[in-house]
Amino acid sequence: MVEQVILGIFLVLPLVIVATLFSDELWQEHRRRHPRDEQAAPIDWRHPLKRWRRGH
């Protein structure tokens, strides 16, 4: 039982890390592709996880 939990952690944790890094890269690419007008209201371009951590 303990071995299965440890194996599960070693299989799932790298997937979570890669998914987080990849989503941040996608967010930055989206930011570069869609520039804003100078008259438009500013947008908070931080990654959603970074906004969530700070509580905003």
C-alpha cells in the first residue's frame, strides 16, 4: 500500500510541475500575441496561479 502511494506521488508530481510550467508558457505566448491599445484599460497579465497566491 505504501509503495503504491509513493509510486503515485512520483508519477503525478512531475506531471503537475510540467502542466504548471507549460500553462505559464502558454499564458506568456498569449500575452505576446495580443497586445493592447494605449487607450484601453490595463489588464493584469500575471499568471492566474500567481494572482491566486497573492489573493487578488
